[in-house]
Amino acid sequence: MAGHAPRPFASRMHVVLVVLMLVSFALIAQQRVKVLYQVGFLVLIASTFAQIVFGNIAPTAGFAKSMRQLGLGLAIIAAVFGLGAVLTPVLVNLGR
């Protein structure tokens, strides 16, 4: 199509991530090949974390801005999980 601008990167990633999640569900649902199940599970985890971040990025964002925000978002997710791992034993011991 002449004159049709390509979709921004973040907008395309939203679609790609939804498709990846659907494919990972199909891989998890199959019961024949364990390796496909394992791959599906890992793809689901990765695409879910990426979707959490990309759900908060404007669909009009370009590649560079999307990658900066993805890095920041994944760092925040890692910090929350890390803080949870560090604080859980402390909080459990407080209850004793």
C-alpha cells in the first residue's frame, strides 16, 4: 500500500506477545512431547513478563524507547522478586 506507514514497534510487539502466549498455551496443552511442554512453559513465562512491561508502554513508542522501557520494567520485576526472596525469611521469623 503506497503511503501507508508501518506500525510502531511497540504496537507490533503487543501482537507478537499475544501470539507467543497463545502458542505457548498450545505447547503446554499437548501431552505427547515433554520437551515441547518445557519450551512452552518457558516461552509463557518470558512472554508474560514482557507483556507486563509492554502493557505499560504506549503503542506508538519506537524501538529505542520500547527497549529502554523494557529494560527498566524487567529490572523492576527482578527487584520485586529479589526483594520478596530476601524479605520472606525475615518476615517468617518475625511471626515466630
